[in-house]
Amino acid sequence: MNKIMSIDKDAESYRKGIDELLKEKEIELEKNILDMKVSFQEETKNIKNTISNEIIKEAENRAKNIIKEKEEELTIINTKYERNKLKIIDEIFNTIIKSQ
């Protein structure tokens, strides 16, 4: 009878040890999951920032190219105007004079 009680006591002690070990492992697992979530969120944030920065740089480059093209077009227009300015003035003056 004492032997049976001793075995039962050992089994209960063993069960408690297993329960404690399971609780410790569960806590450790939950901590690892939380750490992984935080890491994932940080990595996601970094990826989003990288993508945003790349898109911004691309947009800035496109804007610079558009500005450069428009400046070149404006220079061409100004050059043509300067070359033809006297002719345009003469034509307008002659049109005004002829209409009177």
C-alpha cells in the first residue's frame, strides 16, 4: 500500500513537473511569437520606407527631366522669337497702318 502511495506521489510530482515545463515552454513560445511579430512589423516598415524612398526619387528624377525638357523648349521658343522679332513687329505695324 505504501509502495502504491509512493508511486502515486511520484506520478503526481512528475505530472506537476510536466505541467510546469509545458507552461514555461508556452510562455517561451508566446515570447518568441511576440518577438517575431515585432521583427516582422519593423521589417515591413523598413520595406515600405525603402519603396517610398525609391518612388520619391523616381518622381523627383522625372520632375527634373520634365523641367529640363521645358527649359530647352522655352529656349528654342525664345531663340525663334528673337530671330523673328523684327519681322513680327514689322508685320504688325504694317497691318495696323494698312487698316487705317
